[in-house]
Amino acid sequence: MEIIKTTSLPDNMYYGNIPVEEMDKIFSNADKLEKNISEILISESEAVVHLLDPQFCRYNGGHTEKSVQRLKDLGAEPEELPRVLLNPRVMGISQRNYDSAKKIIEARDVENLDRPPYWLVNGNGKTFYLRDNKPAGRSIKAGEWLPNPIACRNKYLGRLEKEEGFREIFFQFKEKGYIFEDEVLDRAELPNKSN
């Protein structure tokens, strides 16, 4: 996987609105990180890695594939058609809980957004557990443990290489001896769960 910092983007571009046709140019002009996703999340306490892939895209102006096809059928010229924008998907987050020294590493299945994320809370050894699917507030005072990609200081963009798949984050952690349990735990139980 090729990974770059969001600070590598052109000044006029936001990582949530990257046109598909610009992706190759952006990655070829940016410095690539030598670390992979798992190394970033293990070594940094405020990091998020977004996946950019043409399969995950949207159209500006609220258009859908159907509405774009209608415009094409009506003879719209390319400059009249809405731009296809990459829709960044969070693959993983590393963040410290605000009211303690505990660190959470979150790994997400970018293909299945309905599936809860896997969490590793430091002190849990090398075992990730599925977090409950209950909504969590963003209030720091409420003590909710919800890693928030917006609050991460270090933001990265990654794109898969030909031989890699959307579950690359899991393969990288498994190569380092980490385990993913499909047991769903309430977030309150996670810090106390031991291997």
C-alpha cells in the first residue's frame, strides 16, 4: 500500500474531495511513507489512515450514477458532467482516550460499513475485539471512547497496490502476531478484557 500524508495534497485540495483523475498525479508527486498501516497505528497516538479507491466514489452536486447516466444520455458534454470524487474510507485509527493514558487502535472493514470496528485497547495484549454497535457521543466529558478521525493530528491517505485487497489492515496486523476475535464486547468491557 502506498501511503502519503494529507499535508502532501495541493493547497487548494481537501482529502475528502479528491477528483478520481487527480489521484495518480497526487501519489506520484508526494513522498511515500516507509511505514505500513499497522506500523503507523502502533507507533503513533493520534493517527488516521484513509483508503482512497475508485470503487468508493461519489459525484459532486448530489448526483448519482443514474443521474449522471441521464445527463450523458441527454448529450451532456464532459465539462457539464459532475466530477467523480474519491470517498475516503477510514481503515484505521489510533487515538488516546482523553481522560486516561489508554490508547485505542481501531481497525475497520471498509467494504462493510455496517460491521462494528475492531478495537485493541492497550493492556489487551495483541487481541482485537469487535466493539458494540451502540452509537457513542463525541463529548470528551462524557468519557465515551469513540476514536474520532477528525480529531487525529496525523492524517494519511493510502491506496492499494494491485496484489492487495480491502482487508489489508487486518493482514498487516496478523503478520505481527495480532488476533481478531469476532466476539462483540461492550466498549466498557474492552479495557478490562485480557487474552
